[in-house]
Amino acid sequence: MAAADAGRAVAGLQELRRLTGDDGGAQRVAWTDTWITAREWLRRELDGIEGVTVETDEAGNTWASAPGGRERFVIVGGHLDSVPDGGWLDGALNVLAGLEVLRALAHEERPVGLKLVDWADEEGARFGRSLMGSSASAGTLDPDAVRGLTDRDGWALPDALAAHGVTLERMGDSGSRLEGALAYLELHIEQGPVLEQLDLPLGAVLGTFGVQRHMVRFTGAHAHAGATPMDLRRDAFLAAARSALAWRDDAARRDDVRATAGVVKVSPGIVTAFNGSCEVSLDQRALDAHVLGEMLATAKADSERIAAEEGCEVAWDQVWEIEPIPFDAELIELADESIQAVSGTTHRLPSGPLHDAAEMARVMPTVMLFVKSLGGVSHTKEEDTPIADLELSVRALEELTRRTLSWAGERAVS
Amino acid sequence: MAAADAGRAVAGLQELRRLTGDDGGAQRVAWTDTWITAREWLRRELDGIEGVTVETDEAGNTWASAPGGRERFVIVGGHLDSVPDGGWLDGALNVLAGLEVLRALAHEERPVGLKLVDWADEEGARFGRSLMGSSASAGTLDPDAVRGLTDRDGWALPDALAAHGVTLERMGDSGSRLEGALAYLELHIEQGPVLEQLDLPLGAVLGTFGVQRHMVRFTGAHAHAGATPMDLRRDAFLAAARSALAWRDDAARRDDVRATAGVVKVSPGIVTAFNGSCEVSLDQRALDAHVLGEMLATAKADSERIAAEEGCEVAWDQVWEIEPIPFDAELIELADESIQAVSGTTHRLPSGPLHDAAEMARVMPTVMLFVKSLGGVSHTKEEDTPIADLELSVRALEELTRRTLSWAGERAVS
């Protein structure tokens, strides 16, 4: 039993950075030449593993397959594409760690097959639709909803896809690749500060948050800062400020939820008047759909009570929502055990951002591993993780893959 | 003893509106042709009062004098100039009420003289420096501080003044007109909601607020709305929100102070991140300098405590300050009695905005009368006051003028 070469995975990441980055950071934006450069590098690496077959599906996803004892298989996935001026690890770590796991396991006896997938266009950086390739496979990509998207140079999405041999209407056919899949595994940098704060290298991911996103508009009446006594004011900013604090205080009672007031716009917004209107965005996240629904109801009730107390009115407009996507309980156990095996300690945490794993969790048992992000920073060239932790993450992915193959083998029999 | 013709004052205001307003509102901006049209109308009215002499001083202020028994006098003042698209009452009510008081009292026996002044450029609408004429007379206008001002068409202030026969360097000579002055009286619309809320037509003004104005910048660190747990955030907007509420709560404990957070700017100000910086303006006002100083110290201490609790830093930059200008205690008594005499009830209140009376209060006993503003609205064509209240205000000014002349007569003897 050969161990995956964690050092080779890190060396590959550094090589990719040299090939596809510049002073601004990683430039592997999907459906661009630099992305193709990265994929060609991957293709050469995969072609060097004897017995592994490589194909690209109807959605532009690249599959590398090491056949197993039956026509069932476990998938390890990631994405080579990045945002413009992105980091060297987001997406690419998953693929290169998977490459070394595949290289190590390709010639071992396995109860089921093992596949590595490089999803096409996880970031949506050029056309604004993220999780393109994985959602096409999972059956959640609606061609009609994205056909009209254009990039900043006016290129239409269908034309950019066609230039890479992908036909928008046929992307969904890629779903057939998932027939026989028993589990999906993904390693990713955390993109948050939790593991670093806990001084832990690795964590098992519980799932991705559901999101409720609203614009909340408070309306009072502006008037002169000197002429209007405090008790006669209908100050929309203060109503919004109290509400934002109430939303935060409600969310702070649990560690598996978030509430964020990000956009804040006041009117008239001048030094000599209090504000007659204030618009605030509220982005709420939770792992549990029921909890998320309760948070929203509480936030609305709080804002209405506070607005009334401040002599204001409040109106809510939904901007976006997505349901929570919990990962598989048994695979979370395996992830926990794998992290414990390589690092001696572990932690479970939710994922703030979405990942391709969220699309896969809709159709099969799925779990993710997180490795520490320095400063919680990503989508910038400052994104980084210590080499020792990166190597540990490759070993944890290998450990999880081995355990999942065994687990999948039992399910394939039953 | 003839009573002032309150109806004639209101008719004059309506005539002025016809002559110097348009669909947007009053257009009597100082140092413009429309302002001259208004002043020429006033001049014709004053010339029609026998025994009254009319002169313009070195600052462009127009003085109408009805001599009294000695070379001492009481002044009633106002300003015909308006902001662009202004209201029909702000400033003009004072002048036209004073005109009718002067007309009524011109030929009566008086212990001291009576003068009406139409101050030049109270609003500062064209060049940004308000209280021009009255500050020149009071000796607080520094020519060097305003010489470089230009209007939006690039006209320099000294050139605009010269076109109206005023030499910037000689404006201070107008101060000699105040020699022998014993009191200054001014009627004005409230420009706030207090009297309307109390269902009172008139109030005696205690003085003008002192102002402390700062920009307060909170700095934390922005990060992703999903990836960062609530307890690891350094959210600058929430630090600012808590501080703004603390400032309001502190100010709400007294009815003679104000605190207003008007400008609110967050960064990055997007839905998917909490904010790493937030800039808020704080405009604090109080009638008592000691109270104002304590408010500022408390507000700073509150913001520093809250910023520390939120993991943020805070920095204060002063934008502007002016000391409180209290009016004369004896004249406030006379104003109270005069309002009581004409309306049967009275109320004392501070002035939020500044007025020419604030400049006069530096150099002589001064008081103002406020008449109700509908909706507390001014500096817009919607500015309005019921006719009955306007007429009552003219009668109150007459009553106050008579009482002040008697009071001044005693002082002139002593």
C-alpha cells in the first residue's frame, strides 16, 4: 500500500501557480486560455498514471477513472478554475490532492472504482453563474436561466461554451456520469478563520449553509439636526441600527448560524439632518432549514417592533434564498476519523461559501474536509495555508478516500 | 396708539412671493437681481413712511430709522434674502412684520429710537458664508477667511460684492451703526416641529445652540458573511450603530440638546461581507457650553468603549464648532409676556438653526420670537405657516417692540 505523495501535490500547486498566475494572483478563470493551460497540465499528469482513463463530459468536466471491482465508484472532486487575481489553493488544492490520491490508489485492489473530477467553472467568475459544471451534472442547471448571460466584453455564455466544445442545451447529459456513484469527497481551504482560531489544521464539514437574503428599507422622515427635538424624530438610520444589532444578537446565540448587515445606505446622508430612509441588506445563514426560517421570522418581527418604536415603517424584499445542504452523517463520521488519524485532533464546522460538494450532496452521500486558511482570506493572492498543513490535508484526503472506498464497498454489496 | 397692520404684513409677503418667486419657490438669493427686486420693493414701502430715513451701510445692510427721544435705539431685524427654491417666510416675515411695526410706531412718542435692519446675505446661499451682513456689523467677519470664496459660476465673492457697491475690506465699518443700540429683536419661523406639536402659535427663543461636529471613523476588518462566525467578527458598522444609539440615548435625557448621526458610509458595503470600516458624522448641539462639552466627552468615551467591545478602533476628527449663544434673560421675559398677551399661552424653546440674532447677541441684549412652522419644514417652497398665526406673530412682535422700547428707555436713563 503506497501512500499518496503529499509533497508532490504541493509541488504541483506551486508549478500551477508559476504556469497560470501573475503578480495579481491566480488567473485560471473558466473558459479562458489560462484555464486551458492549467487543464492541459492536469491532463499530462493524469495521462502519466497507468490504467487511468481520462474523458471530458458534456458539461466540460474532466473525469479520470481508475476502475474498481464493480461498476460502482467513489468520486473525489475539485476545480482548477479561479477568480481573477485569485489564490493558489481555492479549488486547485482539491484537484491536486485528488490527483496524488488517485496516483497512489490506482493500482491497489479496491472494492469499488475511484474517479477524480475537475469541475468546469465552479467560480462563475466570467459569467456570474457559479457551480456550472457540477450543477449541470446534478440536474439543477436550467439552460434558459443562463442563456442570456454575457461577460464584461459582451461575449454570450453559449458562445464561450461552444468555443470550448460545450453545448449549453446538452450540459445536463453529463448527469449520466453519476450513475453508479456511491459517494463524493472534496477537500478545500476553509476560507474562514475558525480552524486557525482553534489552532487546528483540519475540520470535517457538516454541510453548506442555507441563505435568506433580503433588502430591508426603513422609512421615517428626515429633518434638521438642530430644529428637531430628539423625541419628535423619526430617524430611519437609528431604526436600522437597532434592528441590525437585534439581528446580530439573535444570531450570536448559536455557533451554526450567521447574520450580516452589509449594504447600508442612508438618505439624505448629510451632516445637518437625521435620515428619513435607510436601506440595509440582511444575509442570514443556517445549517438547519427550520432554524433559518425561525431566524427570518424573528428578524422581521424585531424590525417591525423597532420601526414602530422609532416612528418608522419597514419593508422587506427578498433578494435570494437557498436551502441548507447537510452532508452525509456517516461520511462526516469517516471524515472525523480520518482527520483524527492523521492529526490527532478534529473539529466539525459548517461551510459558509457554497462548493461543488453542495450540488453533489443533492444526489449522493457527500462530505468535505477543510484545511486551515491563514487569516480566513481567499479569492485574493494573499490566500495561504502553511505547507505542513497542506501536506496533512492530502494525507487526510487519502485516509478519507480509503475509508470511504471500504464503506462504499459494503453498500455496493448490500 | 395705532396697532401694526398684521394683514398688510401678510399681503406684503404674498406680493414679494409674486415678485421674486417662481414655480420652484423663493429666489431671493443675496447679491442677485431678484434680491435687488425685493429690496427695491422694501425701499418703496419704507420711503412711504414719513419721518423714516433709509440708508445702506458698508456691509450692504439696509437701515430704516425712526428717531427717538435720545440717540439710543432698539433694532428689529430680518433678511429678505432666501436660499434658491426657498420658502416665502424664512427671513422675509421678520422684515415685513418689522416694517408694519415701524409704520405703526414711527409717529408715536418713544423713549428711544427704533430701527429696522434688512441684513445682507443671511443664508450664504451663493458663496457658502452665512450671516455675512450681521457678522460684519458684529465684528466677527474675517475678510481674509472669505476673500477666496467663489460661486458655482466661478464669480469671486469680492467681485460680486463690488457689483452691489460693497467693498469686502470695509464691511466691518458697518459696526459703527450699532453704537447706541440697546436691544435687538427678531421674529422668525421656527423651522422645526416643536410649536406645531404643542399646538402653540408662538414661542420665546432661549438662544442658539452651540455645535460640535465630528466625523467618527470605526475600523474593524471585513470578511465573508458565511465564513466568519459571529464571535470572531470585527464589524465596524455594528460598532458605529451601537455608538449612534448611545449618542442618541444620552441626548434624549434633556430637551435642550440634540445629537444627530447623519452621514453613514460603510466599506465594503456589499451583501456578502460585514463591514471593516464605517464613517459616521455626529452633530451635537446644546444651549449650555458646559453641557455641550460633557456630551462630547461622553460620546467619545461611549464610542471608545463600544469600539473596544466590538474589536474595532475609532478615530474622531472635528469638522466644525461654534459656542452656544444664549439670549438676554430680561428680553426673554419680555418676549414671554408679549406672546402671553397676544395668544394667552407661551413656551420657551432653543433655536436649532443660526440666525442674524446670534451675531447681535454677541454685542447687545437680544431675543427672538418663533412662530409655528407647518411640518417643521423650511428652505423649500413647502414652507408654510397659517395666516392667522402669521398675523398673531406680527402682533407679538409689535407687543415685544413696545415693551422693549420701555425697557430700553429705562436703561438709556440709567
